[in-house]
Amino acid sequence: MGDLAAYMGLFLVAFAAATILPFQSEAVLVGLLLTGNYPTALLVAVASAGNVLGSVANWLLGIGIERFKDRAWFPVSAQRLAQAQRWYQRYGKWSLLGSWLPIIGDPLTVIAGVLREPFWMFLFLVTIAKVSRYLVLTAVALSWM
């Protein structure tokens, strides 16, 4: 049961970290890697799956969020939303390779939904970015062991 809890915890933290919630999946992944009790490939796969699915949730949020932009409770001003849209249109779908970056990565995935980036292209680019980040992090963490 402990192994399942560790994997579920990693998945949930990685999922939440990909949304606008302030979570850090890297620390959890590195902690589990450093115990040496779990297969490295499985940890990377679980973290990657959670993080990619969190980004998919952002994309889906983006698909439906623009209809609420004129509401008083909407968390982003119309000016900031337009600015983000212009930025995404300038750099295009390839900016999704930066979806792993802190601060700007999560909003990128929402804006991709707002601008109706085709899902399969979105999924492809975000998966490359997220898996690559976890592979590099894993290589660095394991080099310290």
C-alpha cells in the first residue's frame, strides 16, 4: 500500500503543479528517487503523466474560459488576456515547448486552449516538454547519488 500511496501522491502533486495551483512536483520526484526504493522509469512516467494531464486540464479550461472574461470575478483583466493571446500568436504552438517553465508555463497551456490549439499538437508538444524536464531532473538527481 505504501508504494501505491507514493505513486498516487507523486501523480497528484505533478497534476496540481501543472495547473495554476502553487505546487512543486520536482521536490517530490527527487525525494522518491533519492530513497532508491522505486524504479526510476516508473517515477518519471507517473510524474510525467500527472503533469501532462494537469496541462490538459488547463487547455480544457482555456477552451471554456473566454466566455467569462467580462464577469467581475474573472481573475485576469481583458488587457492581460489580450496580451497573453498576442504573445502566443507571435510565438505560436512552439512556445508550448516552454510549458515546463515556472510562472509562464501554466498560463501558456491555458492560452493554447483559449486560442484553440489543436489538441493532438498541444499534447505532443507539452508531452515532449514535460517528459524532457523530468528526465533532466532525474539525471541530475541520480548523479548526486
